Amino acid sequence: GKFKSASGIEECVPCPVGAVSETGARNCSQCTAGTYNNGSTLECQACAAGSFSAEDGASTCVACVSGEYQDTEQATSCISCPESTYRSDLDDPTTCQQCPNNTFSERTSDSVGDCQCLPGFTGSDGAPCSA
């Protein structure tokens, strides 16, 4: 986590957040996309499932927004929820929820209320529909 830009008696300097170094290094290396370093560890950490870092040198990971998810660690982006699924901010960010029976929603839906009855079925938005 520290480096010297030149040899001699100069003290080692901490790497900036988003970067790390090996012992005795002359410079720091940025954490790669999908990882981060907030200065509390000496290594880059993988972003947890449900979050991502899109660029090198991240100091934090970004949570997936509603309508998107990420089911793997060390991701560089989130994935849009597919048709007939949704994810609100209150739902698990690693998966999308299935719409109720006989309903459909557009990609990236962020509420069960986006699930509407299929043609030929009736019911309230966000609730199971019947023929």
C-alpha cells in the first residue's frame, strides 16, 4: 500500500485510494475495473455481487440500480432485468423477481406494478391475472 518514487532515505508514501503496490515498489498500480480499494486494505477487493466498478482505480463499488442486477463478483456493469421480471431497490440486487402468473413486463422493470396482464387475461397490475 506504499511506494517510493526514488531510492534513498525518502519515506514511502501511501498509494491513493483505488490503487495498490507491492513491497518496495516505485509506483502504485490502479485496481482494475470490477475491483476497488478504499485505502483500508493493501489489496484490491472484488466488487460484491449486486454491485460493480466500471473503470480502473475505483475507491468503491456502485450498487445496481432498480431494474438491474448482477449475480457475479468482480463485475464491470449491471444487467437489465429481462422481460417478465422486475427488481425494486428493496429487492435482492443479485437477481430479478418473476412477474406474477399470466403477466408481462418490459426489460429493466423496477416494480411489480410494471407487470401487466397478458392479452386474454384480466386482473390488477402487479397481481396474478386469470382468463
